[in-house]
Amino acid sequence: MRVLKLLLLGIAVLASAPAEYRRVAEEISAPLRAVQARAGRQIIPRLPEGQYFMDAAGRWRQR
């Protein structure tokens, strides 16, 4: 049950991210792509080793 809750929380966070990125971009008058790129630079280093992520070009990479 705990794993399911964590999974659902992760899905909720991922689903809310685009709206939050848009809000931040509007708030600081920055391009959306710049906000997304900065978020990626902060999130990717914290991923566990071996975790996959999609780079800016749309390719899957392994950390």
C-alpha cells in the first residue's frame, strides 16, 4: 500500500510540474523552456544511479 501511495504521489507531482513551470515562467518573465531546463539541471543530479530520464532532445538517457 505504501508503494502505491508513493507511486501515486510521484504521478501527481509529475502531472503538476508543467503547470508549475508555466506559473514560474510567467512570474519571473522567463521563457518556459528556460524554466524547464533549470528544473532539469536541479533534478537530474539527484536521480538514483541507473535511473532513466529524457533529455532536452527527447532521448532517453541513463544516469
